Amino acid sequence: MTTVATSDSSSSSSAVQTATPNIANQNIESKPKELQNIQQGTEPVSVLPSKNTTLETVSLQQQSTVVSSSLPETLAPSNVLPSLPKTTPPKLLETLVTEINQKRNLMRLLDEELFKLRRNNMDAADKIRLNQEHMMMRQKDQKQLLDNYTEHIRLRRATPDDAGTIHKKLQDLKTMIKTLSVALAKRCDPVIATKAISTFWVNLNEAILQLGNPLPKNRIEMLTEKFLMDVLVQNMNYNVFTGLKISQPYTQLQIWFERYDASFCTRFRQEMAKVVVSGNKPGSDIQQEIQKLNKRMYNSLYSSLLKAFPFMDQKCEESTTENKDYYTAMLRNMVDHASHIGYAMRGQEVEIAAAAVGEGTEQLDLKTMVDEDGQTSGIIQFCVCPPFIMYGNRVEILEKARVLCSPLSNNNNTITTATATTSNTNTNTNINTNIPASDNVSSTVTAISASTATTTNNINSTASTASS
């Protein structure tokens, strides 16, 4: 029994040794699945079949030991990973050092640039502060110069008014005229008013009759405004200097200076206005002259309006405001207000005057005029209020004219269209004719005087009648 077992064991071991290379070669050349089973040792390998179970088990254990010891390193179990090298390659280390040095250089350059920018910002802030201080000083000096100039100009003026206050006073005068005209037209008899108003202007009888006979109340109101303004505007023109006895010689001398020394002409006008205003003291001859002229104008206005509105001289029992005293006070205030506007206009360093409007011949100019009925074209039939123009370095409209136009005929429309399409030069010529330059102020005044000559004659004749 012992000998048999030994022989069997030796034979089996020799058989195992003999079969081991073959098994290893077969496993290497086998598929990955078989290799995995061999590496994990889960699939038993049977080399020599034996009837004895004990011998089979011993042989299998020896076979497994021999196979595992004889396998190469590459066939190690998959769950055992190879360890990484503990040292970094020198080439990668050099790359990282180079990148770190580059980033450090970049940070250094950015720090230097930031320092320069902060220093530049500080310099710029200092310059801005100095410039602001310099600008504040300049503004202060400029304000001082402007105040000195304004004070100098104000001392040369007859009144403390400027163009803005003169414009406001003109609007106040127009409001006073409108209020009185509405009050008179509301209570008037159209037949009596039409008959009297048609005699106020010699050259406008036909145009007035075309408005209606008798006139509508809105036209009576409009023509009353025109009459009041035509008379009051004389106190604001250069040919009549209220309070100056030598008004006519002054006008001639003014025209002479305009031809030879326009700058002195302005100063001469301002000084004359200042003398008249400063000399208007109680008991002075200037005040007496002013009161005489204003009274003459008031009497002419009152007597003329009394023909169209006889109720002005009657005591009104129904109303305590619209009576003789009310109308008298309104007219006196208007005359005095117009005189003050005239002094303010003559005391300005720029020339302000009412421009002439050709009634019956001149076409509507929307730049300088406003139509009573809102028309945009037509021939001017009535100038209710003339335009007030400022003649300085440039011509400016201080107050637009208020007019009433008649529609253009077909022939006039054809001529106007042909002229407008041919050239724009005619339009400019019309504008220059309507708004004369500062060198032609005297001619403008003459034209205004001619347009109101009839009214002046009526005023003088009416005043003489009233005084008698």
C-alpha cells in the first residue's frame, strides 16, 4: 500500500510537472475569459483522472501551486494595480516652473501698470480741481463784468426797462385796449357806431362798408381797437417826443446824425430821453408839456369815441363800473401807459419802433403778423396793431402785428405762385421791405407818420372842437 501510494504520487507529480508547461502555454494562447479564470483560480484544472478522491485532491492542490508559481508577472490578478512612480518627471517640473515664472512676471507688470494708472488718476484729479477753481474764478469775473456792463447800460437808459419789460408793457396796453373795446361794443348801437367809425379813417371807408352795414359787433370791437392803437402809437414813435418842446428840431437832428454818425445817434437819443424823464418833476416845464400833450390825446380819443358810443357820457344806473368815470379812467391810463412805453423804447441801446403796414396793398406775412380770423394768406385790409421791431445787430420781432386780411383773388394767387416758384429772392425782398434795416428807421417812422396822418388831423380837429 505504501509503495503504491508512493509510485502513484511520484507518477502524478511527474505528470503534473510534464503537463505544467503545456497548461501554461495553452492558457497564454487562450481567450481572455479563460485567462481570467486561471488568474482568479476559480476553475479547477484536472490533469490525471483518478479513482481515488484523496489523491485527486492532493494532485489538484499541487497543480494549482505549481501553476501559480510558474505564471509570468503579466498574468497577475486584475484586482492588484501597479504602483505609480513616486517622483515627477524632470521635464514636467521644468514646464510648471516656467509657467509660474511667467505668471509672476505678468503680475509684476500689471502691478506696475496699476501704479501708473493710479498716479495718472491722481494727477488728473489735481488738474480737474485746478481747472474747476480757475473756471469758478473766470465765472465770477465774468459775472462781475456783466454786472458792471448792465449797470453801465442801465445808467444810460431813461428807465430801468429792457426789451422784456417793454414787451410786457405792450401786452398790457393791448389788454387794456381790448377790455375797453369789448365793454363799448357790448352796449353800442350798431347803426350809430358804424356811421361814426367809418369817419375815423378817410382811406378806409370802402373797406369798412364791405364788412357790413351796420357792422357786426365783433367788427365794431376790432375797429375800436384799431382806432385806439393808431392814436396811442404816436407816443411810441420817434417823430413825436412827449414832453420835448423842440420835438420837431430833434427829429431833424436825429435824421442828420443817422446819416453821418449812427453810434452817436443812439447815444443822443438815450440822453434826450433820460433828460426828459429825469426832468419830469412837479411844476417843471417838461411836466407841463407832457400833461398838455397827454390831455390833448385824451380829449381827442374821448370825443371821437363819444360819437360812436354816446352812452359813455351818460350816468349808468344799472352798473356802478361802466359809467363815465370808468371810461375816463381807462382812457387816461392808456395814454399815460403809452407815454411811459415811449420813454422806455427811446432809452434803449437798440432801436425799437412800430413798423408801417401797407393796408390794402401788402400781403399777409405770417412771420410778423397774425390774422384776426386765422387766415394764412390774403391782402391786409386793416392793421389793428402794428408790429414792434427791434433793430439791433439783427432784426427781431418784439410783438407781432394783428391784421385782418381779405382773401386773394384768382389773379393774385396766380401771380404769387409764379413768383414763389421762380425765385426766393422776391420773398427776401418783401421781408426786407416789411422789416427795414436799422439804417432805414427814419423812413419807417416817416411811413408810419404818413399812415397815421389822417388820424392825427382828426385828433387835432377834434381837440380844437372839444376845447371850444
